[in-house]
Amino acid sequence: MKTRRDFIKISSLGLGVATLSASKLNLFESLKSEEDHETEKLFRQPTYCEICFWKCAGWTYFNEKKKIIKVIGNDKDQHSNGRFCPRGTGGIGAYYDEDRLTKPLIREGKAGSQTFREASWDEAFTVIADKLKKIAAESGPENVALIKHGSAGDHFKTLFQAYGTGNISAPSYAQCRGPRVESFKLTFGEDPGSPEQTDIRDTKCLVLIGSHLGENMHNGQVQEMAMAIDKGASIITVDPRYSTVASKSKFWLPIKPATDMALLLAWINVLIEEELYDKQYVEDNTIGFEKLRHHVKRMTPEWAYGITTIKPDVIRKTAREMANAAPAVIVHPGRHVAWYGDDVQRSRAVGILNAILGSWGRKGGYFLREGISVPKFPIPKANKPRWNWKTALNGQFPLASQSPTNVIVEQSIKGNVDEKYRIRGWFVAGTNLPLTLPETDKFEKAVQDLDLFVAVDTMPMEVTGYADVVLPECTYLERYDTIRSSPHREPNIAVRVPAVEPLGDTKPASWMAKELAKKMGLGEFFPYEDYSEVLDWQLKKMGSSLDEMKRIGVKTFPRKTPIYFAEGEKYRFKTPSGKIELYSERMKQLGFSPLPEYTKHEEPPQGFYRLNYGRAPMHSFGRTSNNPNLTDLMSENFLWVNPKVASIWGLKSNQKVWLKNQDGIVSDFPIKVRITERIRWDSVYMVHGFGHNNKKLKRAFGNGANDSQMISKVLIDPIMGATGMRVNFVTFLKNDPA
Amino acid sequence: MRYAMVIDTLKCVGCSDCVVACQTENNVPIGYCRDWVVEAVNGTYPQLELEIRTERCNHCENSPCVRCCPTGASHIVEGGVVLVTHDECIGCGACIESCPYDARYQHPEGYVDKCTFCLHRVKDGLLPACVSVCPTRCMYFGDLEDPNSEVSKLLKKRDYKTLAPEAGTNPHIFYLI
């Protein structure tokens, strides 16, 4: 239990957080509060949130005693529009969590058992630097991988590039957005980015393919969805589960899992057959339309009905709904799209659908993002690595533009690759790999074969339990980080400034990278004492300064290019042809289907159910499941089970069951059953990020089940290496299998 | 002056930001809450309806909690806001029993606690904490006696309901449906 903070007293006027107009102020003047809220002076520093990847900019409020009181959104920020989501508001819990890592830890073998002992930073860095130098001397710096997520990764990237490795990887690629990145690059020449360039606030029709906006609390997008609802936009949601957004949709299509591709192709068929597509746009901006028309000819709604269970008239009606709204229509690219191993192709179908509706570059469709580049702080040029993860792949996954973390894992296991190309050391920053990666067995095998495993985190996560050295990072409220510069409607930047000193012996990643570099003789790559010097130098080059940014938090710059296409504009896309490539010559050259095809996916065997997983709005992955504020909102996940299935198995609400998957893997912990009509009878659903097995997480340990543990099978996308994870089937064990 | 809250169930996604914001703002101990989220599902797959709404004290005009309070700790102030004076509360719990909305809880320090419409903020010209953070902007706060206030306008324009109208409490939280 978190200790009770002092009563919160707001001295609002001096802080500029008033959200009501002056006339409203008068309205409240006559009011006399009987509540004993004394006022206390509060101060603030700008930050951007690190609880998820949306990176909303806001303010950390603290009192004279340097006690953090709350975190509130910055009104000028396009990611948050001044309003944080529950995770951002509960972000103070990341700071106050009493289970935080506070000292560097070194693994020690003692009489057969292994323990961690607390160490000084100097000792921890010495151990790491010695090992890194040894690996570099014996094999090469390339044989070490940096695996990262979030802001800490930026600083370590500089370090490991200086060290000489190109094996830098983030699970957010092949376990999440990767298929979408490559498919949109193939089709439109660019990836929809983060935040996505979806013009939801002005759309007339929003189409979601398995995307559960509102449960995934992608702040700006959820806000814009609410604005669109206010303005009467229609929503079409395709999901086997009656998601929150399904309940707000004009059309909910309760599709049979794993058949989305057939629906997308049938929609394209209807738009073309009924001549509802944007003819001028297609003529001006795309190539391959005739091939597409021919390709989808036989993919009628009747054909798709047999596959998807969605009735032909519903497929036609929804296609017309999109066409009526076009070009103010968005078929959303989704975010986590690594589902079935043909995900680039499915995302291609999403892209093609958008293209023939003419939504790219149009108001209410996809706006054109514009960003501002942050000047690079002058550091020496690093040596080019002699090889990287691509070398050992020998042409496999040809469109992988970033390194799939699953490939790094494979390449770390002895015997999988030529020893010359084997990854011998991992430096993992800000990502809890055992809960993030599927195929836990491969992770564990790789870990056994490593010579060095360093984990950087704020919390004792599962990943830190495997490490040789654990480095305790301070939270985002206690540190400077790189400038946030995410292209959006208006180019903008945001800064993160510490509100308080780092707790205990925790340190920012910027400091760790610099000090470790010194130990490794790479100090010249970090020519500063404090990271704030880098920020001030960069900001001054951009016409601002750290001082100014401390006052405003977010700075917006005027656009230099239009946000939408001009009427009849023939835009030059960044594809080889300069057009939207409905038909992809590049895919054909690589031996892949140049137009998306439907592939039948395996169905659950008798007595098993497809495991679907997703998010809850108050949690981010597994990283918030010990946060005192957020755990108070949701402390465990539940297994959603259709009442028919529950009746067959004799399951009762809140009954604990263990899960067993198709490979015989049994969950470490039981999960409570939630019997609900909101889920199809052929699948079950759970929120990702629970079932932690690190006892150091006092609140999260053993609460609910870990979906990643059940994902022992993946279907790898041959195009870019993403791990399709919705191909696992589970059954229930009513008695403790232990 | 009659304060009221209007909540648009068509926009609410049940994210619970209102709950954390309230806990943080009003120092509600972890494990307790002054506001919470309800999800009501109706129908069978795939003919389903789901209503999501954030609930709290309804600041009733005819408030059973005030009527049954033996010490006068529960009382109504200007604007129709129902408050509890912590010092005068003996924690007998009669008000908790009498509330048809289950809006009150026993604070670990012995008194009964509940939503205050964040009067301390309102008096400073701010919105209640829950309203001020809501990402979907599904919550509105204002004066029902002012015909030009956002809440008055919304209730004129849209269909709405109140909770447990049969209790005759004349509640002041309105749900747009």
C-alpha cells in the first residue's frame, strides 16, 4: 500500500492550469466551500510521458519539499491536447512504487544457487565494460546486441554504435507494428508513423480491423474518436469480440477470427464492381488498378461470407458506407498487427482499400504529417560494423527494415548460426523480454548461451531476473531525455525535464551510457557533463532554448507543406513508381504475391479456443502491472469466455482456471474466468501484461495469467520476419496442475 | 445556482482516468474511490448493447444521506452540493446505508467520504478533477439554472436518463444516451 500523501492543495492561478473561461470564474465567485482545502504553492516542470509510446507532453507538479503531486497534460500538445490518459495520470505511481530498483545489482553464484548482490555503479560498469571489451576482442563488437524500448534506448544506441555493433533491435517492430510499416511503405512509400497520421477528428467513417481504440488508450486517437462520435461519424468495427468501440459502432462485424483478409478483399471487390471507388484519385495517383480489379473479381461478398461468417449484404452495406464517406474515411492501419504470419499482405489490403477510397492525403482520411528535425549533437563518426543481423539471414525476410528481435534471439542460440555471427551479449533497456516475446523456450535457450546479459529498468521485471548485471534507471519524472519530435499536423517538439532528483541510487540512461562509454574508452562520443547541455545546444539551433522549453514544454512550428492534397493534385509518393502501388512490382521481384491473397489459417482443435489478447486502458504492456495507482484500477486480467463455452465446461464466473495450450504448455498461474456474451464461442480473450512471476513485484506477482507464455507457436511473416501470435489455442484446467 | 454533471455514455470508453484523477486530487487512499466505472452489457452474441458510465455521488436535491445523518455532518451547501464535514462525522454509516447509489465509503480515518464535485477547484474556477482530465471529454459540469450553460444546453438537445429515478432523490448526475 502506498503511503498517504499530504493533502493536496492547489494554488492554481499562478500555475496557469485554469481550464475555464473568465466568465465562468465569476459564476463560481459566490460559492463558499466547506471543505478544508488549504492552498499550497506548487511548481512544475515539463515532461513527456514514458508510460506508453504515445509520449504525451505534460507537466509534473511538485511542492516546495520536492514531492511530486501530480502529472497533468500540456494544453499545447497535439498528442494529448492537455489531457492525459489514466496511465499518464497514474504515472506518479511509477515514481512512488516501493518495489523500484534502487541499486545496481550483480549476479553471484554461491554454492549452486545464484543471487544478486548490490554493487556500486563503478563496479557494475567495470564488469560490463570488461565483458564488452572481451567479446569485442574475441569475436567483435558486432556480436553484442542492444535490445530496447522507449527513451533509454536512445542513449544506449549512441553507446553501442560507438562500440561498433549494428545489432540494435526493438520488439516494437517484429512483435507489433512491423508488418504495417513495411506494407504501407510498399503501397504509399511511407509508414503511417506514431502518432498515426489518421485524421480521425474530421472523418466521417472510421473502420477498425481488430483495433480496439479506447481499450488501447492511444490518447490522441481516442480523443479524436470521441470528437468524431460527437460530429456523427460512423464507425465500422471488425472484431470477434464486442470491444468497447464495437459498442460505439454503427456496424459491428463479429468476424470469425483469422479471416479478416477475405473481408478486406470482398470490400475491395464491392467498391470496384459497384464502381464506388474514387476514379479520379485512382487514375491520378495509383498504379496497378486493372490488375487489382482482375485479382478481386472472384472475391465476392458471397465468397467472403463462407469464410468470415459476415453476411453478404452487411459486407455490401459497409462498403457503401465507406464509399459514401470517402474521401473522409479511414481504414485504420492498426498498431499491433503481428497476428497470422501473412500480416504484411493483410496490411497491404488495408492500404489498397484506403487507396481506392482516396483517403490518403485527404481531410478526414490520412493527413500528411510534418515534423521538424532535431540537429545532431556533434560526436565522432562511429566505425561501420562489418556485419549485422542481416548478414546471417542470407536474404531471408528481405523487407525487414529493422531487426526483428526474434531474429536476434535465434542468432544468439549456439548452433543456429555460424559462431562467427552468433550474438554473445545482450544489453536490454526498457523492455521486459520474457513478457514481450513469444516462444519463451527460445528466449531461455538464448539466455543460457550468452556471455553477457545486462538489463536496465526502473522495476525488477522478469528480464532483470535473467541478467548478470542490473542497472536501476530513474523514472521519466526524474530525468532529462532526448527531444521528442514526432511529425504531426503541426511540426512540434517537447522536452522532458526532471521534476525531482533521482530516487536512491537510480540514474538516467543518459548518464549510464556516458559513464559506461568512459570505462570503455569511448568517452569522446559523450562530450558533455550533463545531458541538459545537449538539449540546450540542440534547442538553440532550433531557435529555442532549454530555458524557454522549461517554461512552455511544447513548441509548435509552422508547416512548410500543405496538410492535404490540393484538388486534383498529382502527388509524388515515395514509392519506386512515384504512385500508390496497388500492384507491387517489388513484391513480385522478391517472389511474394504482388496483390494480397487470402490464406486459410488453422482453426482450434476440439476443446481448444483461439487465444486473443489485447489491452486495457489503464495498463501499458506488463510495465504498469505493479504501479500502485493503476493496479488499484485493475489488478489482474480475466479470461473472457462465452456463456455457451462456460456451460460446456461447467465454468463459473471468477472461477480460477489454468490454461494449457496446443503444445502442452500450462500457465504458471491461474486466471479468473469472466463469462461474457462479448466474446465468440471459438475464442477466448485476455488482457496482455499480467501473470508476472518475479516475486519482487509485490503487487503484480501471480496476478492473472501471462498470455506470452501461452504463445509458444508463431507464424513468421516471410516478408519481414514478424511473429504472428494469434495462432495459439488454449483449453482450461480446472484443477491446479502442480 | 445548481451544479450538475452531464455524462455522455456514447463517448465514454471506461478508461477510468476520472478515477485516478480523483484519487490523486482528493488524496483518496489506494483501495478506495469516490468515483468508479460501470459497464452494463445487454443481449446475446452478436446482438449486444454496452453502456459504459462513470458514477459518483448524485448530489441529490432530496438526499436521504443528509436526512438520516444524526450529527449534521452531511449537509447541502450552495449550488446543491452535498458535503460531509469530516470533523462532525462519527462514522455511524447510516448515510452509506441510505444512499441508493452506493456513493459513500468509510474512510480508514473513521469518517465517511464521497465526491464533493471538487468544490475546492470549482471555487478557483477549475473543473472537477475527473472532468478536467477525461480524454474523451464525455463529462460536462456547470450550472443547471443557467440556461446558457453547456449542461443545460446538452439536456435540452439530447436524450438523457438519471440513475434510480424511482428512489425520488432528484439526482444531479445526468447520463446522455
